[in-house]
Amino acid sequence: MRFAMLPLLLTASLLPAQGPASAKAAAAKTTPKTAPKAEPTSEAARRAFLQVLDAVDAGWFGQPYQGITSVEMQGTLGVALSGAAVNQKVDSLSQGQVKGNSQGGQANLRLKGTYFANGDFRTDLAGDFGTLLYTRRGTRGFLYSKEQNAYTTRVDLPPSDAPRTYMAWFRQTLNDIKAVYIDAPTFHASLAGEETAGGRTLQRLVFNAPTKPWDAKRREQSMAQSLGFWKRGRLEITVDKATQMPQRLDFRNDEQGVQTRMDFTYAAGNKLQAVNVSNSSRGFEGPGWLRLGYGGDGLMSHVAGELTSQEKKISFAMDLAWSKTRTANELIAIPPAGATKRGREDMEVQLMVGLASRIFDLQRAGLNLRSVAIGGK
């Protein structure tokens, strides 16, 4: 959920093995060196991006979420592939020897969940991937599968520094971005000039951390690599100098095959209203959008989005209900009666095998995904 709320991030370094050091190299390691001074333009770019993050915090989130401790989300997620996409894939794989006659493929998911800023939650999932209940309160919880009529009580622990309110939660999210792009030395920051549009002065900031090239043969990677795609690559942000609000974002990570452009539209008070997406990521070239609605209290009440390519579509729509008074006592505390208790590894393997089979079906239907390795961290 964290980066679903942040269009800025539509996110393991490898150390080479070293042999014995020469005497000269060893001596050099013990010789004190003066740290090189940062380039003035690099520091200016980092300061400008910090101002952007502060402006985003105040405009997109900020004061309306003070005292808000939980949010209830309810909605749908869907992946659809046309029959033409499936048939084209069959024709390609068989080099024209087999003609497909598919009506297409799709996977739909219904979600209803309650999430507390401090890490307590309950998520109900139902759809083509099965029916799951996952909940945690404090350090105790369980994951239950209706199809297996089984559960495991070994759940991930909440973060030790979890905030109490969503105002602090959003700020912590932006601090995660700050830690990668501003504080860490991974990215080289620079100013890329200014432009004028609609009477506004726009400034371009660039952050660059080169990646490896795309490897078309690689079909598996860890979850950390999948979710951490934003931690390397090239990011260019176009900012309104008067409001410090991002107007356009261009990001690419060649190794992950990610390349996208986002244009931002704002409502009164610098509230994010819409994001238009031009996606050139491998296997999903095409347009997309994100739309947000707000209640009279200034809180996000609805978020919906879609990514579309020639023969594929991913869409979601979620209603949001925020609360200052909801308590964790409302979260279910025990698994359904009659369910079998299993070890976490056993249950995860069964769930991942079922999930993998569905993903493989979609891959065969033409959705170009890299599978997350089963058991991989």
C-alpha cells in the first residue's frame, strides 16, 4: 500500500570479490584521506528535491491526516488479456505451426481490509487466486486459506518504529525516499536547466544511478529486487519553482525493464488530483492513469487507476474510509474453527505454487512478467 499512495515511486548492492591486497594498496587503506567536496550543483539538486518532498507532504497528505490512526480499503484489482494477445503468443511460440483460438485470460481480485498506521491490520482477499484472510495485531496473527482450510500463525513482525498516525506514516514514507535519493551516495544529483510553461518557471532535477542492461533470459528474481526497482536508475523530476510541486516525472531502470513518464494535475490547495502515465516498460507499453477523489474533510476517499497496452489491461479501484476512533479490538483474533494448523514454510509453498501456476498461465497468455522466486528473499 505504501507506494500505491506515492506516484513518485511507481523500488542490494553487489560487492566484487577481492583477492589479497598488495602492500601498496594495503598502505593506501591506512592513509587518511580528505573526503571530496560535493559538487555545488549536486547539493543544489538535493536541496531542491528535499523541498519537493516537504511540499508533497504538506499538499498531498499533511494536516488532514493528523490524529488518523486507521483506514479501511475496499475495492477490486483486475488483470485482463485479450484473445488476440493469447493467440499471438501461441503463434509466436510455435513459429506459426499452431493457431490459437483463445477467448483471452483474466484474473480478478476483491480486497477488503483495515490497516492501522502502527502495523496492525486485517486483509480479506477473494478471487481467481483463492480466498485468503491475513491479520496481525501486535506480534500475533495468522494467514488462513479457505481452499486449504489451513492456517499458519507465523507472521511477519510489525516494524519497531511504526508510527501511531497516518500523518506520521506518510512522512516516514517520504523519509524512505529521502534516504535513497538525498542522503545516500547511490545517486548522482544534478540540475538540468529550467523551462517556462503556462507562465510558470519549471526546474528539472536529475538523479542517476546506472543499472545493468536488461537481460531478456532472466525470468526470476527476489521480492526485494521486484519492490526495490526505484532504488537505482535515472529519475528526472520537473518542478514548479513557485509551489515546489512535481509536474512531471521520468524514470527508467534498464535492468528491470522499467521506463515511464508521469504528468501530475492538482486541485485546490495543491492536492493531487490525477496522474497521466505514458508507460514504455517492457511488455506493457501504453498509457495509464491514476485518479483521486476527496471527501469534505480533505481526506482521500477514492483512488483508481489503469495501465493499458495494446492487448492488456491492469486496473484497480479502491474506496477509503479513515478513522481516528477505530481500535485494533475490531480485528479478528483467532482462525476459523476446524482449520488445520501448518508451518509457515509448508503453507507458503502451497500458496506460491497455486499463485505461480496462475501467473504462468498469464505469462503464457502474453503478460511479460518476471516471476518472484519461490522461497527467495
